[in-house]
Amino acid sequence: MAKAIHSMVRVLDEKRSVDFYSKAFGFRIADRFVFDGFTLVYLRNDEADFELELTINHGRTEPYDLGTGYGHIAFAVDDVEAEHSRFEREGFNPTPIKELSHEGKALAKFFFVTDPDGYKIEVLQKQGRYR
């Protein structure tokens, strides 16, 4: 069986991105590898083995074009209201909290935030299938 191990995003400023993911999701650097032309930084937190890989292409100064194909990455939290308030205090400008139902049953309670490079991140209340 396959196991999901990481998702990768390209970022312009390593320090800015590491700072955002640290403050927003408690990520810390698990590994960092510098190569000719690029650096790979693997971030994780204590909640899971899944990692976020940041790729920094040396010398790049223009923001990446995210195009129309990128969706989002999602994180489940114990208290979505508390996290929303914390994100507001951090100045991350989260979207308003929304609730989604399917066939009359609560499915999700969530908000979105955008990282420094424009990637959308969904923050969901831990419940039902989102644990």
C-alpha cells in the first residue's frame, strides 16, 4: 500500500515561508538540503509524519504563476474558531469561517488562509472524515 509522505510547493523566500508555516501550523525544519541552483526544506509538526517540502530555486525573483490547476492543502485542528482568531492576531487574514452540509448533515467547518507565495490552505475542524 502507498503512504503519502509530502507535498511540495515552490517558494521565493525561505525565511518568510518557514516563518509563516511555523507560526500558522507549528511546523519546524526536519531537514534542509542545499544543491547547486536550489534548496529543499522539509517541514513537519508533531501531529503527523506527513511533510511539506519547500523548494527554493536560487536566484529566482519573480513570483510563481500558480495557474488554474492548484487547489489547496488542508490541515485539521481541534478548535477552528480558536485557530481563526489566532490567525487573525498573526495578521494572516483568514477568510470567514464557513460550514458545509451534505444531505442535511454537517460535513465541514473551515476557513482558508493564503501563504506568502499565494498557496491556498484550508483549515478544518477535526470532525467526521476530517480527523
